[in-house]
Amino acid sequence: MEFLNEFFLPPSSDHLHLVKYLILMIYFIHMPFISLLIGGTTLSLFFRFLAQNDQSSRYWQISKDFIEILVFRKSAGIILGVLPLIVLTLIEGQIFYGANISVVNFMMYTTVLVALGISMVYFYQSTFQMAEINPFLQLGGGLSGLGVLMLAYFIFSVNSALILDPGRWATVTEPYNFLFSWNVIARYIHFITASFAVSGVAVLFFMFNWKESRQEKDPEYSKYLRNLAGGIGLAFTLIQPILILWNLVTIPDQALNAAVFAYTIISLFILMVIAILLYRLLKESQISLGTNVFVLFIITLVFMIVSDHVARENAIENHTDLLITRSEEITAEIEAERELLRSAAIEPDLAVGKNVYEKQCTACHQFNQAIVGPSYNAVLPKYQDNREELAQFIRNPYKIDPNYPAMPKLGLSEKEIKSIIAYLFQEYEKSQ
């Protein structure tokens, strides 16, 4: 974190408002993609093991369909997988400027591992046709890629849970320090099982409803795949409410508010509707329901992401307030320095100073006697060697001598201030 402090200023309130929505957009793009990637790879590898090396096996075809349908082309891995994490790492570095938290380190670990894992998964996908030549190499690539991705999103879960618990920021420096947090465990299991659920639903949509990828298959195989994908989607959808509630009860209290509960309730309701539709799809063979189920599942993911984001904003509220205060202080300091530079470039004009003196000063001050305020002969000597201090006082007057009222703010320009000071000292020196 310290190296980032050398490159970034604390974000302003407007900047924080902007990046809050940018983080949401990143999650909306990244999480559905990575869920399909992990779910599709896991299911493909499972059926690949069942098929062994028998390419005529039904399991072989299922394994191939899962990896081809759910793992998109390689460019998507960069655009939807790696690039959002890079941007998110930079955003988190600025949001957590000055905080004693390892969020940037964790995000860097995640980004590197995801890039490596995605590369291995695409190797597994691209070598499917050559699996009989070197099956161990192909399976090794797929298993390694899946393992690396699982590790990456465990670290990601640690990072997300840690952000919600500011009291632990200073003590958690490595992912294993937070290994046995209930929220990390709940969050991680929820993510993995949701990946399986959305993968099953996505197969129903892309295989049987999406025109671009819909393929003519053997009717018996199509029925088997439909029931398999629907069964996976239904089974893992039914356990989502338990995991959502488990995640909710393990979130620190400071991260919770009415909005978090409201988004959670909406998510649970939509999941119930999804389960009913999947049951009808399986029981009545209404394959057209796959589109409705897929869209509803994406909407559910959106609500769950928003709920988690609201909890995050609640948890870091105090830190955000500190950032805004610090940003305002730095802005004021920069503006003061600019004002000094502008002031230094202004040359005093004795005629302007005399005009200001006659119009605004003589009613309260004289050189040799006190009127409303003290005499100039009494106060000017202490500013003889520090005229900038007098300029600061004229800009922002404050009460000094209890025997006199505070001087009002005159609203003079920098030229008028420098000119009146030059005029006063000129007249003072003449009188000595």
C-alpha cells in the first residue's frame, strides 16, 4: 500500500461517488463470466473423468459440450476475466489510500492467479480434440487451471470479507490470517455453488434456446443433457437461500442496513421463482422456460452483487469520511499555495493602497491614535519583518486584542491587500 501513496492523492467525494458505480459495473461484467468459467470447467472435468478416454461415451460428449458452451472464446478471458481485475486493483488502491489494509496485495494475487488459471483452462478447452494422444497433459491443464482459479477466488473471498470488517484490517496481512473466518467460508461456498447453478441454467439457455449456439443433437442425448443441466441448476439453486442467509448472518453488524436486507429478500424471492420454473421445465419438458430461468438468474446475481456492495459501503463509511476530509485539506493546501504564488507575482500600487486606506481603514484606525481599533504605530512594528502574516490577517481577520472588537472581513483582492500594506508601511516609515 505504501508505494501507492506516493502516486495517488486521496479521492474526492465526487471521485468516490464515480468509482462506486464503476466497481458495480466491474462486478456485473466479471462475476457472471467467471462463474460460468469455473462451473463449466468443473462440470466438464467431472464428466471427462467419467468418460476416461472413450470418445464414443455420452459422458465425453457432455464434458465437451460443457467446456465449449460455458467457456467463451479466448478474447473474453482477457476482456471479461483479467482486465476487470486489473482495473479493480487500481481502484481499490485509491479507495484504501492510507488505510492499513492488504487489499491491493490480495487483489494482485487474485489477478495473477486468474490470468494463469484462465490460460490453463483455455489450454484444456483447445486440446480436447487431441485428448486421446496425450490425455494426461490435457487433464493436467484443466485440473491445474481449475485449482488455480479456486485458489484465486478464495483469496478474492478473503479480500471481500476483510473489507467488511475494518477492525481486522491491521491484523490480516496474508490470506491465511483470515482462513477460518465464517464469512470467508460462507462467501466462498456460496460463490462456488452459485457457479454450478448458473452453469446448469446457462447450458439450458445456450444449448436449447439461444439461436446462435443451438445445435441439433440426438433426441435421446438432448433429453439426457436437458435433464442433467436442469437437475444441476435446480439442485444448486435450492441450496442458495441457505448459503445467502449464512453469508448474511456472518457479515459484521456495521456493514448491515435495511437496504442489504431488502436486496437479500428480493434475491431469495427470485430464487424461489427460478426453482419453480426449473421444476416445471423438468417435469413438463417446457424447454422454452430456459430463457426465463437464465434471465432471472442473471437478475439475481445483480441483486446479490448490489447487496454486497451496499454492505461494503456501510463498512468503509468511516474510512470514506476520512478520505474526503483529507482530500479537502490537500485541496485547500494546494489552493493556498497557488494563491501565494499568484500573490507573489502581484506588484503593489501605492495609489490603490491609498484609495483603500481612505475608503475602508480611516474610520477605525489612525497612525497615532486608537479609534475603534488600535493605532497603526502600535501594531505595524510587529509585522515589519513578516508582512505576509499581516496579509493573512487582512484576508481572514480574527480577534487579537480583547480591548478592541474583531476586525470585519474586508473582501479585498490580492492586489488591494499588497497595495494597502505597502502604503501603510510607507506612511509609517515617514512618521518615524
